[in-house]
Amino acid sequence: MVKKKIAKVLAFRYKILAAILILLAGGLVLLPKYQKHEGIKPEELLSNTISPERYMTTDRLAHILINQDPSFILIDVRDEKSFASYSLPNAINIPLEKLFDEGSDSYLNQNQFDVVLFSNDNFYADQAWILCNRLGYKHMRVLKGGVNEWYATIINPLKPADNMPVTDFELYATRKAASMFFGVVYPEQVKVEAPVIVKEAPKKVITIEKKKKAEAEGGC
Amino acid sequence: MGPLIPNGVIPFEWDNIIAILIGIAFGFVLEASGFSSSRKLAGVFYGYDFAVLKVFFTAALVAVIGVYYMDYLGFLDVNQLYVHPTYLWGAIIGGIIMGVGFVAGGFCPGTSLCAVAIGKIDAIVYVGGIMVGIFIFSELYPLFQPIYEGYFYGNVTLEDSLGINPYWFVFIFSIIAIVAFVISDMVQKRVKKIFY
Amino acid sequence: MKKELKQKSKHIYWNPYYGGFLLGILILFTFYLTGRGLGASGAMKSSVVSIIESVAPTHAEESSYYSKFITEDESPMKNWLVFETLGVLIGAFISGGLSGRIGWRIQHSPKITSKRRLVFAVIGGVLFGLGAQIARGCTSGAALSGMAVLSTGGFITMLAIFGSAYATAYFFRKNWI
């Protein structure tokens, strides 16, 4: 009896196998799709995050801006309102929530320029930095301290006390010069010059096309 | 996360040892499925034995379904796998020549090696013929170069070139395969049996 | 007589679906480990290149095709596919040995002579070798492994091989049936 049953099932075995095959293949179609993350591995992201390279000081930025270094793009990740009220010269506004919109990709995902992200402090810029790094975008930097630090150091540098070392005075002198460059007028300055408008040619951005990895080699 | 060797999970030195082990399994499966017999292989073209069709399609289906499931579950990255490059006319002309060679000789390179291993003299001659063929190609390479290197479409998959969803394609492909299996069984019943 | 043969030709080989399933798992496993598919004709190409290199080194270097596969420090035989092919020989020998299929013989249809079989084997081999080079792969390397990753070239090669084989099968029917 049992044997008969087994034989009956076995007679259907090819049909059963075919059904399993179709089920498995159909499963692929029906499985809920999820967006697979692209970009770098968590370990790589972590090592990028720890690296001190990712910050840029305001002094360095001021230096770059004064020299009109063409290899940098400044990106303001604050909202449009703050951007309209004040921003760094030549900055581009890409609010954090619009970071992955169509248009912004060409600024972020490229190999040509160094990108400096900034917000009011580090906070939002860091978030943007992490997101971009996760996607494997290269040459991302964060302005240390953001706009607030920019104000505190470059625009309105604190005059060092008399008992401070000479390097501080030198730094103050540079910062003061820089702030004058950015249009701040000091009382001791009698001759008032019109603020220099730093203008750069609009940057041409070349987006990198992602190439398929083909590390493995061929058959025969 | 696979593939393991390109991603450095298994050290590269193991590559050749793994090659031998995979080869042993490949040879064993081919031989045990009867691919060392040229008359069994040729049967697919005359309708008396469809083993080639069945093994070939089952293997391709199992592999492709497995690859996409492993990709889905995150064990394997489909984008990192080697995709056979598409040289359109090279593939067509080469395939046509290979097809004639297949019927005439009754082997393909992989199966002829299996037959060599169990001492088939016709297979040894066939492998010699393949080498002569490669030699002819290499000597006349300037002649073949335009087909060999031209019409290059990159390492494209059907997803890239036809724009179809790979999952749907696998599903349709498996239905086609099952229909082919059923038809081949029906044909086999009608064709005169041949014993070899 | 015929009954005897029938019993002989039954059950000596695996069920094709079983063999196909194992082969598919093997291809999947190969992709998982190495990121590449199986191959067979590549090893023969390597042997041809190394033979030519040892027989006529200057000719091999001058030729635009051989020189692609010759590197300074490594022999063309030190190649993944060559090792894999060695494995194929061993594996087939084990399988043939287990089921007692080993022995020197020429397999052919009773209607043709051994000589004719050998002549056609050479012709087939030459054509297959030539075609495999033009298409950059044979049935295992291009068609089977290509199909496993849905490569367009793999599908085209597979269709071309089977299409032309079916189209010309009629002319070779005497050899097989």
C-alpha cells in the first residue's frame, strides 16, 4: 500500500520538480525588492570618519578663498533661508534634504574638485559628509565649526591678550587681513575700500560615470 | 560577501587549488551525466537522446536562480561577477562554426576532455583537432581580427541590452525550459530508439 | 541481443536533471568562490601558446595573437583554466573508473568505420577550436557560464551553436544514426 503510494508520487516527480522550479523562479519575481546600498563598506566609512583629513579649518578655507583656488567647491547644506541671509562667498546651496536630488549629484559625485561642506556648525555638514561618503563620493571635506566658527575666527577674530604668545598675534594679524578681504571694516582703517567681490568663473562639473567592476577574469 | 577570492575573503594563493577541486567536480558531473559519449551528445540533434538539452538548461537555470537568490540575500554581488563580453558578430560566426564542429565531431571541448580521461581515442583526436583549430586561428589572426575585436558591446547582460527585468526573464526562461523538456520527451518517444 | 543492449544502456548514466542540478550548483559555487565561470577551451589555447612559444619563440613574440598570452615571468600554463582542466581530467577519470567505463576504444555508429569517425572528429575539432577562438569561449565558458549571469554574448553564442548544429545535423546523420 505504502509502496503504491510512493510509486504514485514518484510518477509525478517530474511535475513536482517542474513546480518547484517555477515556484523558485516565480519567487524571484515576487520577492519584495529593496534598494541595495551602493557604495563603500562600513569599515572603510569608519576609517574615513576617524581620519582627521576630513575637516578643514576656517583659516585654511580663508586662505583658499583669498587665493581663489579653483579646485574647491563650497557647499552650504543649510536651508535656503539661511543661505539667502548669509553664506560664504561662492558657495552653492544644497540643503541637506535635497542632497540626493537630481541636480546636486553632479556637484557631489565628481572627481575634479574638492568639496567643502558646511552648515552653521559641524552638525548638518557632518551628516551630509557621512551620507556622501557612504555612497563612495570622493574628496569630501567638512568646514570645522561651520559658519559660526567662520564668524568667530575670520570675520570677527578675537584680539589676543597681551600675555599671549607671539604666534597668536601673528594668527590674529592674518585673520584680520583675511576679514578685511571679506569686507569687514575696522575702525583704525581710515581709508575704506569697497569690499572686494570675489568672483570666479562658474565651475564646470564633470560627473563620473560609475563603471561596472570586472575584476574576475573570463572563461575560455 | 562573495565572490570570495576577488574580495579577498579567501587568499589568492588558494585560487589554483580551488581551480583543481572545481575541475574535479566539473569533470565528475559531466562524465557521470554521460557527456563522455559522443553518441549520447549527438543524440540531441537527432532526437534520440536529449540529455545535453536537459543537463544544459537545468544547469543554467539552477545557476542563474541561485545567483539571483544569493544576490538578493547579500551573499554575492551580481555586479562583481565576470560577465562574458559581447562581441556580436564574433559570437554569431564563432557559434555557427562551433555548431558545425559539434555535429561533425560529437563533442565540445569540456566533454571531449572527459572522454579523453576515460580513454576514448576519438576524443583524443578531437582535442588534437581543437588545438590545430586554435593554431590556425592564431596564424591567421590578422584575417579574423576584425570579427574578433569588432562589434564590441561591452560586458553586457540581457538586462542592459534588452532592458528587461532579470527576475522576470529568469521566470520566463524557466517556463521555456520546462516546455522544452516536455517537448523533448515527446519527441524522444516518437524517434526510433538508438542503442549505443 | 537488443534487449541486452537496452539493459546495458539504461541506468548507467545519471538522470540528466540530477546531473544538471549538480552542474548548476557547481557553477553557482564557482561564481561564489571566484567570481568567474567554468571553461574548457582556454586551457587548450594555453597549451597551444606554450607549445608555439617553446618551439618557435621568436615567431610567438612576433605574432599579434600569441603575444597577448605570453608574459615575461610566467608561463601561459600557469593559468586558472589550465588547473581547472587538470581537475576535469581527474574528475572524469574517477567517475569513469567508478562505473567501469575506462578503456581504449573508438566510439562510433555501427554504420561507419573507425577511420571515418576519426576523420570527422578531427574536422569537428578543428572547426570547434576555430569557432571557440572567434567567439572567445566554448559551450562551457561562453554559453553555460555566460547564461548563468544572463550575459548577452553567452545567449547569442548558445543560440548560434545550437541553431547551426540543428541546421547542419541532417548532413552528418549517417555518422550518428
